[in-house]
Amino acid sequence: MAQLTQIPVWREIIQHADSVRGVHLQQSFAGNPNRFDEMSIGQGALFLDYSKQCVMRETLGLLAQALEQQDFASQRAALFAGDAINKSEGRAARHIALRSSNADAEVAQALQKSLAFAEKLRARQVMGATGKPIKHIIHIGIGGSDLGPQLLVHALADAKAPNIIFIRNVDGGPIAQAMAQLDPEETLLFIASKTFTTAETMLNADTLLGWITAVMGREKALQHVVALTAAPDIAKAYGVADECIFRFWDWVGGRFSIWSSIGLSAMAAMGAQRFTEFLRGGEAMDTHFYNAPLLQNMPVLLALLSIWNINVLGYQARAVLPYAESLSEWPSYLQQLEMESLGKSVDRDGKAVDYATAPVVFGMTGTPAQHAFMQALHQGTQIIPAEIILIKNPAHALAAHHRMLNANGLAQAQALQQGKQVDDKQKSFSGNRPSSTIMMDELSPFALGQLLVLYEHKVFTESVMWNLNPFDQWGVELGKTLAAARLKKDS
Ligand code: F6P
């Protein structure tokens, strides 16, 4: 059985926790006027304030020692070297190479092909088989082949973006709606699937291809199909033309694939230049993660705080609250990244773990979350750490709205920290409930690239402490097999 107490410094961490538990955040702030300065860090367009976490100065130092004792430096080096660290699937996890400005020729060429096609779409220069310009894209994909593109399109689409509709569910409702609304002669299908075999995606693709075929015949309809995939041979066998296959590689995990051709919808929505800035934001966070000392390393700090809350304080959930409607897809994106990567109970060596791993990640944009589930964070019996994301400079000129939005986000953190003591017990709040706040200068492509990679490396760092493989997802397979067997039985 794998235990965290096998890490030499862990017993000291447990003892230290006793001294932290008795101290209310209000006391911590009162006892140290420099707490905010000491427990905040800027990196590029992001600023992280973790002063409202229930930690002391020594806490993170001890946790960093534990990480070192788990061979963090050599595992991080292996990740950046592109070693085959995804052992259970026998492959590397080289997604970092996709956002490197020194990418190798094959990666750079594939990116250029995608960016050029995206620009043609934005200029309405891509023609359908019957001669009409393409105005609509139906992006068909699920999991990592959907969540990243949705996040970016929602956050960063501009006026030149084509109309992009996402079909992620096998539910026929949205498909029927799309078929009723769009002109098939003006529509391209992006079949986004690493494997090109995912059952839901392929049924959705077949139905939509059938809809176009009914208008112009199969040969022409196939000219309306674009494949975003690491399985070009299967796409070819499906009938997709070579030039319409935008490939990536099996060393790109689904939930890390927004940096590859899976991002084509996002490229069309935001343009080649801004997508390149997004890649540079990701690369900047890679460089920071690789070089910064542990206690000044933003992804490492977020990971250590998460480990502290989960494994020491026993808080098994985390609420993520972006104060921006354009980040409405962030909670879903993060759910896959964290829960598919870390939702494991057996370590890399096949031993059962006796410690908690992935927390339940859930969330919603603030302020709607305040009027939905925040009550439970303020007065519920479970303590649920919160992660608040704020944007300093909005992309619009409605200043009163932005002031109210950010005032609400900051007020939530303050309320969770300080609580309120009054005679009426129903109206009292204990406070001392942890939160972190991330302030983005603006919702730019660069800042969003940084944010995504901040969390990728947070997840990787947690996987090192917990000795898990964060790059496989065997737990999803059983349900797929059982669903296929049920379908066979019914047919
Ligand atoms: O849910 C399992 C999973 O393999 C995810 O990891 C992946 O993002 C998703 O399915 C979609 O897979 P594909 O891109 O091959 O269609």
C-alpha cells in the first residue's frame, strides 16, 4: 500500500498541521502585516494571491521538501525531455513541444497548415463543393477534443470568426437543431478526434455527413469534411481528402490537445496571430515552471496548496469561480484536466494508495455562483476551498459592470476569510475558509495560454507527489465497452 508517510518529511508536515489548525486566518493576517506580500506572486500576465489559504510560512517549505523527496526535479526533467513517461500506454507526453518556438519541422509545418487554413476560413475564401463560401463550422468532438476549443472560442472569438457550433454530446437534439438552422452547402464539418473511433463522435459525424450527402451526394459531401486527428489513416479510410486532414501525434494526450490541430476551430475564431500569442503564453509558463525555484514557482505553489488542502486538512472538493462570462467553460475544462488526470487510486508501481487524490472540481462563473451554491461554501459543514479568477482590465467599456463584478469576487474571498460573529447563530459564519485569487491583467490570448499551462503543470506536480500517472485514463474504458455491448444486444 502506498502511503504519504513513506515520504521522509511527511511526519513533520503532520505535526506542523496541528499548529496551523488552531489559527484562524484573521489571526494570521493580524499577526503578519506582510502576509499578502509574502504570499502572492506575479508571473507574466497572471498574479496569484494565496494569502487566504490556511497555511503558515513554514507550510510550503515543508511541502516543497516532500516534493523534492519524491524526485520532482528528475521527473520534471523527464517531462521536458519528452521521455516515455506515460508508461501504462507506452508513450511520451510531449504536448509541451507543440507550443515551443523551437518546435521541430514536422510540428511547425502542421501548425502552419492549420493556421493558414484558419485564415482562409476567416477571409471566407474556403468554398463548399457547390461553390458557396463556407460560413459555418460544426465542430464534432468530445472530451479533450471539445473542451479546449470550446473554452478558447468562448473566450477569444472576434468579429471575423465564422459561425462555430459545437456538437459534443450524442444527444440528437442539438444536431437536429443545427441541421434545421444551417445551409449544408455553407457548412464544414470538423471531425475532432485523436483516435477517429470515439463512438459518440463518429455517430454524430455520420449523421451530419448524411445531412450534407442528401443535398449534394457523398463524393461532394466528403469535400465538406475536415479531420483533426492523430489517426490520419482512419480518417483517409473514412473518405477525408489528404489536404483536409490536420494531424497531430499519439504523444499528445486528449486533454492536452488544444495546442495541436484540435485547436483549428479556435484558430478560425481568433486568428493565426492571436493563436500564436496563446502558444507563446503557454510557452512562457513552461519556461517558468522549468526554471523557477519551487517556492517561487506558480504551478508548484498551486499544487502544494492543493495537496495541503486535500491530504492534510482533508478538504475533498474545490470550487472554481471565474468572474467572467467569457470563461464560462473554464470549470468544465479544468474538471477534465484534473479529474481525468488525477482520478486514480493505484500508483505508478501498481500499489493501491491510502491517500486522497483528485478532489471534486466544480464551478460556475461568479456572480451567478453566489446565487447558486456559495451558501454551502460560507456556512456548510464541508469546507470547500475556492479559486477565484478575476480580470483586471475588461475587453469592454462598461466600467460600472466590471467594478461590481470584481468587487463581488473580492468580497467572496474576504467573507470566506473573516466570517461574521453575531448573537444569532443562524446568521453567523465561522470564516477561516480558504481561497486563492488569480488576477489576469486582461483576457488576452497570452494570458489564457499561461493560465492553461499553469494548471497543466499544477496537475503534473500533484502527480509527482502522489506517484500517479497523470497521462492515462483507463477508468473511462469500462463504460465505453459496456455501452457498446448494450447497443449490440439491443440491435
Ligand atoms: O474520455 C476519454 C477520452 O479518451 C478523453 O481522454 C479524450 O479527450 C476523449 O475520450 C476523446 O477522444 P478522441 O479525441 O479520440 O475522440
